[in-house]
Amino acid sequence: MVLDGRHIETAVKFLNPPCRTKYLTLQSQPHTPMRRLIGNIRLVATISVALALPVLQLSGQVAAPKAPARAAAPAPQVQTGPGGWIKEFGTMWTFDAPPLEYWKGRYGFAPTKEWLEHIQLSNVRLQGCSASFVSDKGLVMTNHHCARGCISASSPRDTSYQEAGFVSPNEAGEKKCAGSTADQLISMEDVTAKVRAAVTAKVQAAQVEQRDKAIADLQTSCQAATGLLCQVVTFYQGGKYSLYRYKRYTDVRLVMAPEEGISAFGGDPDNFTYPRYDLDLTLLRVYDKDQPLKTEHYLRWNSNGAKEGDLTFVPGNPGSTGRLLTMAQMEYLRDVQYPAMLANYKAQIALYKELAAQSEANKRRYENQIFLLENSQKAVTGYNAGLIDPSIMARKAAFEKDFRSRVTAKPDLAAKYGKAWDNIAKAQKELGSFAVLQQFQGFGGGSNLMNMAAWLVRIPEQDKLADSLRLPQFRAQGMARLKAQLAQNTPIDLDTEKRLLAVQFTLAQKALPANDPFLAAALGGRSPEVAAEVLVNGTKLGSVEARKALLDGGATAMAASTDPLIVLARKVNPLATKHALRAQKLNTAISANVELVGQAIYAAYGESMPPDATFTLRISDGVVQGFPYNGTIAPYRTSFYGLYARSAEFDDKPPFKLPPRWHAARNTVDMTTPMDFVLTADIIGGNSGSPVINRAGEVVGLIFDGNIESLPNRFIFTDEVARAVAVHTRGIVEALRRVYGASRLADEVETAGAKK
């Protein structure tokens, strides 16, 4: 499953905070890849930097026999195509700069302006995922894992729609998804000149501040003038800025969702693999003024679906990629960021599985966290596989060498951009030098109570500063969010908090020297488990009243508090602030130099290569095609035959256990019906829920995942064995009619598809 856009954006904040490139990580976003990483998993959000792995120095060992001499492999070459396309940078094209020359040269395909506009307006963006209108009555198609929150919240007390599925018998029975929104991209405008004109300072920190203010002003004035949701999008790491205007729909309702047993059939073992047999589908409906939205722009349904060799396109909102990263940034991810993330995922998965095994209630309580954490762990493992692959790093190095030589060959470019790479490398190295300290001394961890204590201690000192001088998390909007969270009366499981805090202390104990001041303050000579027990038993921060009293009392109340978690936060705060300020300075330097690199890339290549993903609407291209694997060939499609066979091969046991209605329909469904298929389209987390369309703009599938071989595409695009995985439209219609008795919905999409 692809990570969603929110996950991606969150991850990049510590993966490479300076770059404003959305994930290179898990978001934001994405999430995407495809299953969603819900934003309430504190792990990702609270790790501030990654844990560096020590390099082992070998000495005093017998030298290994020399291998026979071999001819050196030829240096990798940058691969190019029609229109100056550079293959390594993929095909996530923006709608404001469609690659008309590339499409014509590679496929003989020349879409009209009207075709592109129709596809643009037929797609919508959900929280962390993609989706599309598939009927003229506001029916929206997306993934099941993209609608988990709505599905769970809509369930009655005695029934879980996650487990049992849901089919609304009519429009009156469609259930509101509280808090859900659907954003339709209306228009785009190049505002690069306006942003650049606002940046006049000579000092990097001031330049970043001026740029951010210009962007904020453009968004505010746009929203006031149009009533639309406005977002200034950074492309090419600052090489280009575009103002995107969205129509936001706030009345979204659940129409149909299959059981999780079929939407995520195969569970974690099959995640990021292929062949697959998932019906990862949810149907929603957008309402306007309490009536189904009447929309002219929707994707026609093709019930025949995709076949091998077909040209296809995937419009959607990929969360983030790192194809424009410098070698130094990628090495930071490989050596610092990703190892820390993986260590934390491992620890938290073990904890939640232990808690889930204690009772059936706990199993239901923690299954979502486990599901999301395992997905994230698998994804980051795949991303890191690309970074430790010498061939991938060699290709990145080849492009960077070629590009830098082009810059240094021209004195004017060299003077403006030539030092940017070295400046980034220097700052990244320094960030890595105190990453471990910042992770733990900077309040990193999974405990809600510890996070709250840190916020409470820091809010008064940050509140008294001018907004521009505050740490990023405590600036206007961030401060408002933190205060709102502290004032929420959300139940906190104290036993779970003890375990989370103990995990945090255990990881710190392994990573930090024995005399570290954080360990001394947190443990006081006690074991992680005992220290966590004492702190949680003694704190009153689980009470919203206690938090409000401290918040209202400000610095005076904080200084006088004897709450053990507040006392700990006071002791750690000077260290945390020191690291945060140091990191902020370095991130500012990286951000400024990354923008210079982006400007240089844009100046050299223009829009012949697409920018990194930003969780904004893109359209990628590819063909339906199997691939070699495990010494054999993966077929371009799977079938209902394969679904039932795979279940039988595992004795119909979880995660290969079919829901009861699928067993009941065994003799009713057409076993030859295609279930899932693969294509070479360029996707990443955030593409979850993207439609797959043909040349005519008709829906032939629904993206829900990528294979494990596609994960290194975060950094370099390849299509030899990397594949996007989608649900087949024939499989969707067959399931609606024969398994779920939802002919009303099958008729709606097929009738809409037949309209001309």
C-alpha cells in the first residue's frame, strides 16, 4: 500500500526539514505505497532527526583473497527521451505544463486542451489521498484504506464496517463522513516572478522569511478574492512557484465499502507485492446544499478495463519524491534519517502487538496502529533499499556530476549556483553530528503525555517572542493547533503511555552515553520501565482541566509546577531549545541552497523533466505490462480464480481469510474476471485512490499500491520491474453486482460511462 500524502509530508520535516520538498519520506503526505499512514501516529511526527549508524572500522584482520580482475563497469549515462525528457526524473507531469512533445514522441498521443481540462476537473484530492468523480451525481471512487477514518466513524456501536463492510441501499442511507473534505483543482497560475520580487535581502534567513511571507500573502489575497482554497506550490525546490486554486467540498458521505478482509487481502505479507488480489475500493458521494453534486466533469466508466499493452494515464496527487535531492541529502537519509525511523517502527510495532495480544478489546483498539506502522516500516525499508543500492547511487552521482559540470562551465552560473552543493553537504553533515542528541533531548518519542509536557513548558517562552523569532512549530498557526490539542478532552490510556515512554527511554539508553543529561533527568538511576511508571503515575496531564490550568497560568504556573513530567520537561527544555535553534539555522541554510540548485535545474532543463511530487495534481503515463520476478514472470493481471486459490492455499486463515459473503458468492461470480493488474505508470504515496484512465479518458482501474521493486523510485524512476498496482474495473463491477448486491451503484457508473 502506498503511503499517503500526510505521512509523506510529516516525514520530510525531519528527514530533511530545510527543503520544503514534501516527503522524501513518509508528508506529509503521503501516505501515500498505498495504505494510509494516519497522522495520529505520534512516532513519525515527534522524531526530530534520525539516528546515525556507526561505521565499523576493520583492523588486524587477514586480508581476503583478491577477486579476479574485472573490467570496470561503464559509467552510467543520463537517459533521455522525446522532448528532452530525462528518464530518471519520471513522469509525474503537472497539468499547467503537460509534456505534449514527450507524449507525441513516445506514444503518438496528442491530447486536446479540453481533454486535459476535463481530466483535471474530474479528479479530487482527499486528506492524504487521491480520488475521482465517476458519475454525474457526485459519486467518488477512492481506496478503502483512504476512507478508513470515515468507515470507522460511520459504524454503529454494535457493528464495525471495517470488518463487515457497508453498502447503502439508497442515497438516503449514505452516511456523512464528519470532517472529510474533497478538493477539486479549478485553476493554476505561475507566480514565480511575484515570489522572487519579494525576496530582496542578502542574508539567507531573511530571504527565507521574505519568501514565506510572500507566499502567505499570495494565498491570503487569493482566498479573499475568490472564496477558493488557495495554495502556492513550490516546484523544482524553488525554481518555480504556482498558485493552485481549489473548490473545497465539505459534505462527503460513505456510499459503499467492502470488508477489510478483501480490501487488504493478504495483509502485511502481500503489502507492496504482486500478484495481488485486493478490492481496495470505497465509493463516496459529494453533496452540495444537501443534494448529490451535479457535476459535468466526471470520468466515464470502461467496463472492459485494461488489457496488456494498453497506454494508460494516472491522474492523482503523489505526495513527495526526492529525485532532485543532492547526493549529500540522499546520504543523510541513508545514514541518519531512515535508520532512526526503522528503529522506532520496530520498537513501536513490538509494543502494540504485545498490547493487542492481551485481549480482544485491545486487538481492535490497536489494529490500526499496527497496520499503519507495519506499512510504514515496509515502505521505508524499500526506500532505503534504493539508497544502499550502488547502481542507483551511481546513477544519481552521474547526473549530479554532469549537471554541476554544466554549471561550472559558465562563469555566471558558477558564481550564482556553484557553491550550493558544497554548502548543502556541509550543513547536512553538521545536522547528522547531533542527530541522536536532538532526537532524544529534543522531546522525540511516542508518548502523548511527554509531548504535552514539552508543549506546555515551551509555549510561554515562545509566546513572548515575535512570530518570526519563534521555532517553526510555535508560529501563529502551529501555536494555535498546539493550544487546541492541549484543550481537547481526548481519553488517554495511561498504561499505554507508560509503555510508550518506556520504549522512548530504552531507545535513548541504547543511543546516548551513560552520563547524558537527558538520561539523568528522565531515569534518575531507575530502569526505563520504572521511570516511566513513576512519571505517568505522578502526572496530572491526562486531565484536560490540569492542562488548561497550566496553559492559562503561563510561565509562572509552569515554574511552580511539581508535576513530574513538567519538571522533566523544564530540565530538558534548554537542551531541546539549543538543538532546535542549531537545526533551524542549518535547515535555513539548506533551504536557501536547495532553492539555488532548483533554480539552476529549472534554468538548465526547464519543464522537460517533471518536478518532485508535492501532493498536488499530476498525470503520469505508462503501459499495462507484467514483469520478470523470482525466475518467472508476473502476469499483467490476476483473476477471481487466483483470489480463491490463494485463500485456499493458506487454509482460509488470516490474512488470507475471505469474508463470508465472498464464500457465499463463490458459485455466482465469473471466476475469469480480472481482479488486479499492473502498469508502468509513475506513482508514489498520495497516489492511493488515483484512477487509471485510457486514451479516451475512461476509467479502466484504481491505483492502490506499488510493488516492492517500485519503492526506490522515490529517488530514481525505473520501469524495468517497478510497477503500479491497480484494481480492475471489471473486477469492481463484478464484485458490486455478484458479491455485494449493489447493482444500483454498478448501474450508476456504467450508465454514466455510457453517456456521451
